[in-house]
Amino acid sequence: MKKSRAITGILLLAAILAAAVSSVNGGECILCKGSPSAQQDVLSNEYAAFFGEGNATTEVYTTTGGLISPQRSRQDNPSLQAKSESASSTDSKSNADGKSIEASASAKARDEVFSSLLVPLDNVSDYSIKLDISPGPAEYIPGAIAIPYTDFLLSGGQLKTVSEIAKILADAGVSQNDSVLIYGECQPCGGGPSASTYVYWIMKYLGHEKVHLLDGGIDDWVALGMQTASHPSSLPATGYTPSIDADLLATYEYVSSGIPQIIDARSAAEYQAGSIPGSVNIPYDRVLDGKKIKGKEALQGLFSSFDKTRPVVVYTNTGVKASMVWLALDLLGYDARIYSWQDWQASLPHLNILLDSASGKPNPAKIGDVVQITATFKEKDDGSAKQSSIQARNESANESVLTVKGCATCGFGSPQGFADLSSSGGAVQIGSSSQAKKSAANDSFSVSALILGPSGEQISKVLMTRIRPDGDEFSGFWNANVASGVYQVDIVAALGEITETFGNATQIEVSATGN
């Protein structure tokens, strides 16, 4: 009988597909509307209805806009299918409330402090607002609203201002007093639940008290045999009044103060390429077990070298993936804050100058010639170049734009010790009020030329001096007592510990005969 029903089912599906093809040739195909996954949902439910399996729903039988059966829509994924079969074997074991014993047991495996924040799957209904932060998910927990986490970010990955984020939440129907359960992830981005933990951190930064994370994702929900919705719910717009918790966000000044312990949560390769001085590399995925935060004991071992009496700053490129390490630290009771590598690079002191020109004379030169190397600088317009910071503090910060008037290299970058500062229209003007201050400025700003051989190795360093006391032109002399070849010249400008290199500023050809 079963064999006969299976053959009949196959014939039915063949007939449906043949009808679909025929409709494409002769008119509109009803089953061909929507995405391939939506078409598969219709075919799967036709099949379920034929065999009376009870898994098809009226909504999907005629349209793809209602509830769908995740076991059918995901039947091509062996790993998820295995999870579903495992869940089905325990479906008959339920507690008095009809909740899965397997889910309850999973919740009990969490430590008490963890379970107070990480909500088990069988407690989803306890929350008035379920927020899916995944970009473009195919299905949702029924009743969930959707705000893709990317809505909170600028195009470069920096966080939007507090007022902009508050408006996004309010427009989605979320107020500061609502009980919110966050779940979701960015599948193409990797990094496990980083998107949801970052949105959780954002809302805690806004001062939202009743906010939690789902201990799992849509795959875990499906594996328990739960229904999903093909569209998110919507709520009427409301108001959102933030109350900033500034202790959750680190600033450049705080990070560079030497007060906090610093964790670089990027990959080992990124860390080796450049990092904040004094930081310890703990890649973000080390706090994960699959797509879930590890248990308390494992995390305590991971962070055992960190002093709990001192604050900890954790950073990644934008701060999104840093949120997972931050969450682990927060769960363990550390005073933890998030920061970004982007902000560190943008906030570093820098020389607001550009190399205008560089040359060597004579060029070409003969072996043994003394070559005069000259470099001229000009002021760089830094007003538009400074990147937007991750910090929402920039919304209210009154940052002055440092503008050099006159000599671009006369004491720029370190005005505290010797420059005369005056402000006009929000711009700081550096000027010399005495010859002594000008001399100090000239002495502090240095320029040198690095001579690189044909194979790229440094063969000589030439110290350069300012040609005029109030000018931006520097000159030095190089003895070209070298083999024939073309030599690259890098110009290096420095002020205290701040250094800027202008690579391949010019080239000097050296030959046995010269011109």
C-alpha cells in the first residue's frame, strides 16, 4: 500500500510539474510566481496534502504569504533534516505545558547568570516583542518584527547616531519600556551570532533594560519542529527615549590612557598586521561553541589572565564581532566596553601635511656625485578626510577643525608646548607669537630621506633641514657612492612620536657616466 501511495505521489508531482511547464508555454504559470524557494513550498504542500500528512497549511496551499512548514522548505539540507528528525524523536516527550523536554534540558545546562540573559527556545512566547535582525531572512519566528542590523550602521560600518537609532526602533514599534527578545544572524558575513549580540549591545548602550538574546537561532527553532512565518509582523510606530550608558563604549582617549586591559578580537593575521599597543589577541570565535556562546567554565578559562578589578576594552574592525567577546566578558561580571579599530586609526594624531614635490639634482647622477634632495610640503585639508567614528558621542561632540595658517610644517601637530592658539569660527589657528616659539617649532619638526636600492633595501638615510625658517621646503645631500642603478627616495616627516612616510617620492638614476 505504501509503495502504491509513493508511486501515485510521484505521478502527481510529475503531473504538477508538467502543468507548470505547459502553463509557461501557453500562459501564466501559477506555481512559477515568486522565488524558487516559494515555488518549492507550494509543491511540497501539494504533496503533503495528497498524503494527508497534516503538515500543509491552507495559506501556503494557495499562496506563499502565510505559515510554512520548515521541514518541507528545508528538506534539501541534510544537516537540518537530521536535526529535525532528532527533534521529532523527542516530540512525544513533552512537559505539562506542552514544551519540549529537550529544550528545557538545554536551558538547565546553562549557568544561572547565563540563562537570565540567554533565553531558551521554549520561552519565546514570554516576550512581547521578538526582533529578528537578520538581513533578508527567508523565514521568521511567528510574530517577530524585522530590523536588519545593517539599518543601524553607516555604509562604512560605523554606528549611526543615537537619535537615528532611536528613530529606527520607534518607527518599528519598539519603545524603551518594551520587553525585547533579539535573534538572528548575517549568514554571508559569518561570525556566528555577532549581528544579534551587537544589536543587543546597541540597545543596552541606549539604556534599554528589558532586552534579552535568544539562545539559538532560526535553525534551532526549525529543528524543534516549530512553525515559521514567511513574512515579519508589523507594529504601529511609537516613541523611543534613550538613556545612554556611556560605560559600554570606549573612546580613543580612554583606550590610550593605559587604564583598561585591551582585547583585539580580530583574526591572528589582522592582529599581526597592526594592533592597538598593549592589546592581547583573542579572536572572537574562541568564545563560541558552534553558533552559541560557550558555557561559563570554558569562558572563565579563556579570560583567566585578565584582572576582574580592571575594565576591559574589546575591539574588532567595526565593533560588530567584538560584541560576542564583550557579551562573554559581561556574563562573567567584567566591566567591559566595545571599541573599533576604525576609530583608533581615525583618531591617531597625524601630520596634516602633504608632500607637494620632491626631486634630486643632478639626476641622472654619476657614481660618487653629491646629490641634493629637496622636498616641499603643503597643508592637507583634513576637514573631510577624518572618518566618522563608531562613537555615538560624535553626535553631540563639538570638535574643532585644526587648520594651519601660513607655514604648514612650523610646529603643526603639537601646539601645546610652543604654539600660539587662537580660535575663529571653530577653526584653530597656529601662529608664532615670538621668535623663540618659532625656533622651538622648527627644531621639533624633522624631515629625512630614505634611499632604497634597486632590490628595495634601505642603503642610506639623509637628514634634511629647512631651507627658510618660515618655509615648507627641506633639503639634504646624499653621496651617491653606489653601484649603477635606479634608487627610490622615500620622504619621512616626523613630529615627536608622530611619523608620516611618503613612499617613492622620487627616483634617482645613478650611472658610471652620468649625462
